[in-house]
Amino acid sequence: MDDVVLAAEGDTAAFERMYRAHLSRVYNLARRMAGPDAADELTQDVFVRVWQKLRTFRGESSFATWLHRLAVNVIIERFRSLGTARDRFLPDGDTALEHMSGAPAAVRYDTGMDLDTAMARLPPGARQVFVLHDVEGYRHDEIGEFLGVSVGTSKSQLHRARMTLRAHLGYRVAEKPGNRK
């Protein structure tokens, strides 16, 4: 019998096997969306919710897909409950880029390894949009539905997040011909 079915019937050993099989993906999603400080607690919250809702899994999609959607919802709900879902950038229109310490990092050959560090510097909402769109592959209309924002807001936050990440990683935005001053 499948571990999902057994766990839904209350088999804790089957649930533990399921937990171990999916732990790293849920943890990485939580870390990317909420940062390393919140990842452990959010991962636990996700699996508590899985245990509570497992009987509602109908098998219309794969368990991994169902779990991923549930995890995204738990993480976003945490932001809403903390009042940060709409707090994407600092007050008065300042972006996080203007408040980063020091100058942009020099271009290095290992800049790809700094992506997690750069993502951690993004304001929570901008990080959510970036992770949902560029990492997890959600469309802007889906992100808008998750976060309760318009498609335009999602696109704007993604653009600002990308610009902030590029600055942190030391990339220069190419100048378009004809835009030189």
C-alpha cells in the first residue's frame, strides 16, 4: 500500500517515510521564500498541516504537487498573519537596494553561489514573488491570487527584485543603444 494512503489512515511510520522523502524540498522552498531564520519553523508548520489535511488529498494530482501547493499556502499565510504580505519595500518608496550596506559586490566567478545571500536581502514580499515566479515557475495571475495583489503588482515586484539581485551580485544592467547620455 502507498505511504500516502497509509499515513492518511493514521500510520505514523508511513507518515515519517513520507516526511523524510519530501523534507528537503519543503525546507528549501521555505528557506527561499522566508529566509533561513524562518525555514525550520515553517517546514514544521507545513508538515503539521499535511498531517491535519492528509485525508483531504484525493489523488487528482501527484502528492508532491499537492504538498508543494499546501507548503506555499502555509508560508504565504504566515506572512499574512505577521502583517508583512504587503510590506514589499521600505517606506517612502525606497527600495531595499538603496539600503544595502556598501557598494555592489565586485563581479566574481562564484556569484552564483551568492544567490541565496542576495535573496535573503530582499524584502519578504519581493522575495516571495521572485521565488514563486523565477524559482517555482508560477504565473503572475497565480501569484496575484496567492498574495492578494494585482498582476501588475506582481510583475513590478518581480522586476524590482531582479534589479536588486543583480545589483547585489555585481551585474550591470546593459545600456540600450540610443539611451546613452
